[in-house]
Amino acid sequence: MKTVTATELKTKTGETLDAAQKEPVTIEKNGRPIAVIVPQADYERLIRMENDYWLTRVESAEKSGYIGTESTTNFFRETLKGNAEA
């Protein structure tokens, strides 16, 4: 995966976008990765995968008999808490 600094991104935006059409490009600021530019097709695939995941979870909950408001609330609290810590 290609990596460019935020400064390089400012001066080489076109080149960076061209590279990002072929593979993800990591953007670093102060030596830390802060963002990734991915090809549009990859982004759309990731969104489809995420939507499929949640649809499967919903279908599973419906088949097993709705898991209930309290369980759903706890699940999302734990999920969001885990995402905030990452």
C-alpha cells in the first residue's frame, strides 16, 4: 500500500488520486496514519459487505424470535464503546 504525507497530498493531489484508483493510499500527518483513500469500487464493496452483515444479523434475530429492545440496546452500546476505544 502506498503512503503519502499530508504535505505530499497537497502538492501531488492528482498523482495520489491516480494511485488510489489502483490501490489504497495511506495519508500520514506528523508520522501517523490519519486516513486512507480507496478506489471507489473497493469502497462500494465494503459498504455492501457491511449492509449484508447487518441484514444477516436482523434476519437471524427475526428467525430466533426478536431479541428485544434491551438486548439490542446493550449490543449497540458495547459495539459503539468498542469502536470508540479503537
